[in-house]
Amino acid sequence: MASSSLRSSSTTTAAAAANNGGVGRSERQQLHPARQTASSVRSKPASSSTSRRSVTPTSRIPNSNSEFQQDAGRVRVAVRVRPRNDEDRISDSDYGDSVEVQPELKRLKLRKNNWMSDSYRFDEIFTETASQNRVYQVVARPVVESVLNGYNGTVMAYGQTGTGKTYTLGRLGCDDASERGIMVRALEDIIMSTAPESDTVEVSYLQLYMESIQDLLAPEKTNIPIHEDPKTGEVSLPGASVVRIKDLDHFLQLLQIGEANRHAANTNLNTESSRSHAILMVFIRRSVEDKSTDEIISQEKASRNGLPIIRRSKLLIVDLAGSERVDKSGSEGHLLEEAKFINLSLTSLGKCINALAENSPHIPTRDSKLTRLLRDSFGGTARTSLIITIGPSARHYAETSSTVMFGQRAMKIVNTVKLKEEFDYESQCRKLENRIDNLTAEFERQLKLRDSKKYELERRLTECQHSFAEAEENLISRSEFLEKENTRLGLEMKDLLYELNSQKEHHDMMHDKVAQLESSLEQAKVESSTYQKILADTTQMYEEKIAKLMKQLEDEHTRYGSTEDQLDAMRKLLTDGQKTIQRHEMEHSTYQKALADTTQMYERKIAELMEQLEDEHSRFEDLKEQVNLAKKLRHQQSSMKGKKENDELRVKLQDMKQLHESTLNEFQSLKSDYSDLSEEKARLDEELQDVKQRLLLEGKKRKTIENELVMLKKDVPEKEDDFVDKKSYMKENIYKGSSALGTPMGLHNSNPSRESLSSQRETPSNQRATIAKICEEVGLQKIVQLMTSEDLDVQTHAVKMVANLAAEDMNQEKIMEEGGLDALLMLLQSSQNTTILRVASGAIANLAMNEVNQGLIMSRGGAQLLAGTASKTNDPQTLRMVAGALANLCGNERLHMMLKEDGGITALLEMARSGSSDVIAQVARGMANFAKCESRGTIQGL
């Protein structure tokens, strides 16, 4: 329940201290909150704001309007009412609630008795059903937004112990995100609203334990001192560890570490009572962006002279420990000492609240370390929200009333909210230093570059002078060389003219030869067309032969597939028994004959293929000779076109050769298929012989078992009711007691003899001993096999033996291992005999007493088969067995859904219409089991 999940840690005595001079007013005398606030504003001298030195360039009040300023800086107070728990219901059973909330009017009423009540108004009222998200959005979200904008903020929870302060603030919500408290939600919004590149978020997690400040993130740090800046009055803890937050998961890990180190104890009022005040400090440093539409901010930026501005703000989330009354909490020893320090610090806080509410000139903030840490939260510059938590119980009326009065006084406090901005001299200094370093490096680089260019230009000038002198010498020598070369070229020109004339004569001669080659090429074309025709005819012939071979191969595959089908049919027929052995032998002879015919046909086909291959080979040799002759003729021709056509013929010849090789490969594959068929035939013959031998052995074993069963029939009990139920079922069927003395209903004599009663009680045990002896002699596996016998009498006795064995726990595991459950379910599905259905249902009912067996029965469709059995029979005894099995399955809560889907529950309800008292009793037992499991699941869910 919600009330039990609240981890509370709060308070009443300090609130009583805060209520030193105040009493609750009646509803008629209650003043409007705005008027109370206006009358309770603590006025400060105008010189106080100017006497202090501000470290920020713009420390200002958000709005100059005094009335808006008071409402914006006033401490916002909300009330949250805890749901009633079991203890409240028990103790307040004779009394009504002392708290009445009116959330739409933001009003709270406290009843002293039936005719007197006090009414109070707050900023917000949360009922028992208010969610964690709504509490955060109303109480803490405005403070978080102010902190992100550069203002200090405080969120604090105050209330009696056990009213849900820690649940409201520090709930982690690891399993359910909707249960997260204000701490986690505030850090989540802060992380999403800040940029990791320019902003920083750091946290410190502390506890004030017995007036000693301890670091929850570093437990070794204790008694941390408080430091106050004499100029600004800001409070800091230099010895506390400050951790920079990376992401929300990192913060959750830190929060878990802090909660593990926090002091808590078990008291009469709270099983996990916090023994210290927890304070989460969040430090935010944000750089001011350039984008702004505010006129005031724009004017301020104009006077910044380019310096970057940062905003430093601090968020305090305070989870106060609840003050205790020793007579209620039962604190003793060390717990009593802790309670004294808690009450002392909360009393000091109440005094400060009273002084601020009454505009007292002296505020006793130095009386406690708690008030020193909260100096800026009440009467300072922070935006503060307070949530007070109360319980509805009338037993704690005094604590609830003092808590409410504490909130009423806190509403009168008005803080002077200020923006915390300052110049970021450090980042600007770092930027300027980096700029100077870059400019220095650039200047040195340019200086070195100028020196290197100067040296390069001097070197290139010297090289140019040397190259000019060398070029002048080269030009003189080159001119002399060109004159000599001109004379040599004139002589070569004369030689080239002579050579050109001789080449012209040779060209005329080659032209005549080309004409001769063209005529010979035309003849070669005629011959090549003849060769192409021959090649096409040969290719067509090979294709026809290959098509025939492929068709024959498909026929052989078809015959082989039909042979395999026949073989499968023969294998199935062999399992029917000795009566079908002769028919199998006839089919086998037919199969052998067909196989012999197939073999002869394969041999004939192979002989034909061999002859065809020899003819093809001879044709191929003739064609090869023709091609060789054509190659010789082609070789004699020197034309380029003739060579190209000859190459094409060679390619076609290679294709024909490959086709011939593929034909040979197919022939080889057919030959291997034939050998495989032969091996398969031999293997099938061997398997057929083995099957015959196994059938003969099985027949002999069957006859032996049937003879043994006939001999043992006389020893098997004929009473069908002996196997119905295990333990309780046997007692129910044999001894249905009608009196406190346990008189059997089957006896009409009111005073039966002890001898007859003892003989009847010994009958089931004697029967079980006889059945156990039979099971040891014959074997459970053989008994299970007899359940599938075609003989109805044998099948009935076998089922009865299994049912009686299932009545004992020690035999159930063996029955499941030997396949007894599958055999019983098969009988329910296939048998139409009433006796077999009744006995099989009773055996399943016995097996269903075991939880492991229940899951196996459901997984194998047992519920569907039992429902089907109930629908196809009207026998009361059979219906009783089926109802007993379903009733046992209803006792398992995990199987309820499957029972509903498989129709088990519907069948159980339908059997109640049979009119038999025994059947109705089993149906009632099943419904009782079902309802018991459902109610248990409902209680556990709550």
C-alpha cells in the first residue's frame, strides 16, 4: 500500500516549539493569506543592501513592484496528507479523521472534536492520492527554474515522523519512475536544461547528526566546520566533498551511496526513522547566453565591455528529521540521545521562524548548525518552498496542529531574492593568455619564414647568374652544332627521296597481291558455310541424344521415387503384426520382381547408351579428321579474315568437345546411380530380414506376457474405487464418515464389529501390496505397454494396475518416466469404454496431486482431454474422477489461465448439473481451490 511504502523521517516537537505563542483560530476568524503576508513582511533598512559589497556586477531584485516582490520572495508552503495505514485504521476505528482537506479552496480543517474545528489556508493542499510528479511540479519546479536563472533556492520538508518526508524528497524510484522524489526530478530537469560544454553542475550530500556535519558521499569526513563570508554573509562548507555530475545515472549512484551512509533506526512510530537532517546542495555555474529580449539585461550587457558573464546559484533540498515524543517513540539509550539533538535543532529552527514571522530585531540563527546552514533560506536571498507533511490519525492531533502552525508562520516570511551574476575573469584571462601565446607563436613563425625566404632569394640569384653564363656558352656551341646538323640533314633528304620512290613501286606490287587474296577469301567463305552447316547438323544430333538421355534419366528417377514410396508403405505394413507377414512376403516378391525388371531395363539402356556412345565417338573421329583437313586448308590462306573464321570454327569444335565430355559425365552418373540402386536393394533386403526376425521375437514376447497376465488376473483387485484418489481420496471413497466415530457409510449396521471394520481397513493396503508385488515381477514398462493392447480385457486390467500404483508417491515418478501419463492421455482421447475412461481419469487425478506432474499434464493437453471426457459420458463415477482431477489442477495458481483457455473450468461447472452428490462435492472442492488461490494472489498483489 502507498502508506507502507513511504519512508518517513519527521517531526512534531520542533513544530511545537515553533508554536510557542500561537493557537489555531476558528474558520470565521481566519485571515486571508495575502493580508497575513502583507502584515508579516519583515522590513529591512534601505542601507543594508548598499552596505554589503556584492561580488556580482548585477545583483538585482527581479521586479521593482513591492507587492509582486513580496509575493515572489515569500516562502511558499504546501501541505501533503499521508494516506491512512493499518495502524491508523486499528487505533482510530472508533474515531473519525481529524483532518479535512479542501484542495479546491486550498483550505485545511483540524477537528478538535465533533463541534470544534480550526481552518487554515495554504498555497497548495495535496490529498492522499496526489502523485509524486504533481507534488514536484507545484512545490519544487518553480524553485528549480529560479535556480537555473541564477537565483538561490531551497526546498524543505517538515512534519511528524512517519508522514512521508523522505518519500516525498529522497525517493529513488529505481523500479518505478513515477515514484521518484523531488531530489531525482530536480536534478533531472537541471541536467536537461544545462549544457555540459559551458555549464557545470556539482553536488554535495551532507547530514547533520547530533550537531555534527558529516559527508554522506565521504563518510570519513566528520565534524565539518561552517564558514561564513564576512563581506557577503554567504555560508560554505570548505571540508565537504563536491562531485561534478555527469548524467542522471551518476547522480542516482551518488544518492544511493548517501542513503546507505545516512543514520536510520526502528522506533515505535516508524520502522525506518531518519536520525539526522539530510541536506543536498546543488551548485550550478552557467554562462549567460547572448540571446536576450529583456531590455534591462540588454542595457547591462552594453556596459560589460565584452567580458563574459556567469551566473552562480545554489539549490538546497533539506530532508528534516522528525522530532519525537519519547512516550510515543519509545526511544531509549543512544536513540534517546539522538532524539535530544534532533529536538534541539528543530527547536532552534522554530525560534528563528517565529522571530522572522514577528519581525523581531534579533534572529537566533547561531543557536544551531541547522539554522546557520538555512540562514539564506529564511529571511535571506533564496527562493524557498516548504512542504509540511501530516497524518490523518486523531491520535496525533497535537503534533499535526503544531506542524500546521509551523507552516502558517513560515508563510509570513519574505525573502529578498537576488540574481547572482559575476564577471568570468578567469575564463577571459585564459582566453587572453591563449591569444597572446598564439600571436607570439605566429610572430616567431613569420620571422623565421622571412629569414628563410631571404636566404632562398639570395641562393636563387646566385644560381641564376651561374645559369646565365652557362646558357650563353651553350648557345654558342649549339649554333655551331646546328650548322653541322643542317648540312647532314640535307644529305639525308636526298636519300629519303630515293627510298620513297622505291616504296611506291613496292606498294603497286602489294596492291596486286591484295586483289588475289580477296578472290581466295571468297572461296574460303563458301567452304566455311559448308563447314558451319555440318557443325549445326552435328550439334542438333547431339542435342537430341542428350534430350533423350535426360528423359530416360527422369523416368528412372520417377521409378526410383515410386520404389521408395512402395518401400515406405512396406515398412509401415510390417509394424501391424504377425497377421500381415504373408502379405508383406507377397509384396516383397513383387518388389523383387519389379526391381529385377528395373535392373534388366537399366542394363539394356546402358548397352544402348554404350552403342550410341561408340557411334558418336566414331562420328566424332570422322568430324575431327574433317576439321583437321579444314585447318590445313585454312592454314594455307594468308588473309586475316580467313584466320578469324578459322578461329571461330576452332571455338565451335571446342564446344562440341565439351558437349561430348558432358555426355560422358552424364553416362558415368547414370552408371553410379545404377550401382547405388543395387546397393539400396541389398540393404533393403537385409532390413526386411531384420524386421521379420524382430516381428517373430515380439510375437513370442507378447504371447508370454499375455499368458502371464491371464495367470495374474485372479490376483488383480476388481474394485474400481480403490485407485480413485491418493491418501485423502482413498479415505473418502472407502470410509465416508457420517459420525465423529468414523463409521463407514457403506455399513447399515449402527454397531459394526471391530473385526469387520479392521478387515475393511486392511483391504486397500493388502491390495496395494499385491499390486506392488505384481509390478516387481512383471515390470512397470510391460504394464504400460499392455495399456495399448488390442484386447479390451487386458487393457482394462493394465489401466487399473497403473491407477493403483499412482496412488503412492513413490511410484508416480516411475510412471512418468515410463510414459504412463502419455498412455493414460491417449486412452482418454481414443477409448470409448466407460470403465477405461473412469479408471484412466482416476489415475490422472492421483498423478495431479503432485505439483510437477500438474505442469506436465497441462503442457500435454490434459485439461482439454478431461473436458472432452466429461462431455462424452454421463456415468456419475467417471464424472467424479474427471472432476477430482480438475479440482486438483485448480489448486495450482499458475495453471488457472491455461485451465480457462483449455475449457477445464467450464467443464467443471458443467459437471455440477449431473445431480450426483459425489460429483458436486468434487466440483465444490475444485471451486474452493480456485477461489483460495485467486484470493491469495489478490492479497499478495496488495
